[in-house]
Amino acid sequence: GCANRQEIPKQYVPVLTPLAWEDARSYCRQHHTDLAMIKDESENTAVASLLWGHAVWIGLYRDPWRWSDGTNSSFTNWDAWQPSAGWETCGLENSAQKWHDANCAALLPFICHKGKCDFHGGHEFSLSKQCANVN
């Protein structure tokens, strides 16, 4: 629900500065909307196009596994033998476009998204111009 606000396409924004998962989520929420949430194959491909051969944080965490906005996703793209059990409770996408669980304290580049609403948690967010459109 965009609550009468103009809906904009979801856009993914790569951030090269390596941060731990929670710091990456805070950065994305401050500057964009949230860590990248991937709801289908086309969105996964859009994120993969920004990976530059790196593994990157996406907005996935285990409690059980859900997106950082609390929603579940019917689409998943786990690698073989993933997710593993234990203390690895944050999700990354690797350069092969597959998802792995990882130690949340690991410092990785990450992908933010903005849209489909320019609105999050009751606060408007300023939208940066640098982005990749999902079309």
C-alpha cells in the first residue's frame, strides 16, 4: 500500500563500502528504503547485474528466514547445501547469483533498494539519483 503516494519502480543501489549486515540495513534505511529484497527471478537478475564479482548483503535474515521488512518471500535462490544450520543468520548473494547464509558481522558490500513506494516506516526518504532501474 502506497497510501496515495506515487508508486515508483523498485530500483537497486549498490554500495561498495563494506559493512556488517545491521549497519548495511541502517545505511539503506537512512539513504534509500531498505536492504535489497528480492521477490522474483527478474529482481534477482537485477541485483546480480550489480555484483561486480562480489558477494553482497541482501535484506534476508533468519528468524525464521524473512526479509528485513518482516515479509516472507515465496521466491528463494539458495545455493546447494544452503542455508546451513547454526549461527549464520544473515543472507548474501554471491557472484553466481546464489544465496548463502553468513555471519552477520562479516564486512561486505551491499545492495539497497528504493521504491516501490518512496515511503518507509512513516518517514519520507530522499531518493538518490544513482540507481539501476528494474524493468
